[in-house]
Amino acid sequence: MSQPESLDRALEAALFAAEDALTVDQLATYLGDVDKGELRDALARLAEFYSDRGIHLVERAKRWHFQTAPDCAHLLRKERESLRKLSRAATEVLAIIAYHEPVSRAEIESIRGVQTSGGTLDVLMEAGWVKPAGRREVPGRPVIYATTPEFLRHFGLESRRDLPGIDELRATGMLDPVDDAFEAEMAEAGSADSVGESDS
């Protein structure tokens, strides 16, 4: 592989992984004090390469980052609308279903310690992440819920075994320090390795 190709690939990876837009100076330092002239040439090559794709490499206020192509922006708006619907309650319910499935509404409420609105489950089913998975063979035969293959695809999981543990969730900020009771209930789901599959 030639040096320009190697630099292009390294630059592409760095920009893709970055949480914020980066200046040329930041990129040069990040990539190991690369020559800034070569770096600008590589940025121009990548910008040209992505010019007719679904994402574009752009420079804004002397900072470079990837953004959705203008003609695909409506797709991103749909995704944001879907994510905005996820209240804290919906996030908790989704986590409980993912770690304990199949689980009934009463079981979800027992774990959360509060009543669960039917609308919360509706939001998760509309997003395509949760589905009814039959009925529990107990008096009343309550509906039980499970995650869907779309849930796995959306969150980049190959299977439910790839679900993060409590420590990982806390590190990402998805669990607050005050959530001791909720964390204890979630921990009872066991390690990700012991979770059964529900990809069908």
C-alpha cells in the first residue's frame, strides 16, 4: 500500500471515530505529527471520494467532520424523531426487556418499582425494537415481550450476548449513581454470556 493510501485510511478512521470535529493541527498530532501539507491533500482526496456518497466530509470553521449528505438528511431527521420519543421510562423498560426477556408488563413494573404506561410499550413497538412474544402460561395469561432483530441491528449487536454489563452502562452515563435499586434488579439478569437468544 502506498503512503498516500495509508494516510487516507488512517485519516478516515480518525475522523470516523472522533466525537467532535477536528482541526488540521489536531489531526496531525493524532496521526503522529503528519506533515500538514500531506494531511490537507488527504483531506481533499477524502472529501472528493465522499462527495457523491451518503455521508460527506466537510470543513466547518476550520474543523473537519463527516455529516449526512443533504439529500439524505430526511432519513436522519426520522432517526432523531424516533430517539426523542425514548423517555427515561422507555429506556428503562427497553433495558429490562432486553436483559430479562421474555417478560410481562407486571414483571417489568416489579423490577422498575413503578407502574408502566401502555404508551411506553407502544413507543418501543413502534420503533420496531420490542414485540409481543406470546403469553405466560399462568392465570390471566399475560402478554410477554421480547426484543426484535431490529433492536440488535440498531444497537450494533450480533446477539443479546453482546449486551453491555452494568459497569459498562454506568461508564457510558446511561445509569445514574442513584439508580442502585434498578442496577441491582438488572444485575440479577446475570452476565451477558448467560442470556438466552431471541433473534427469531
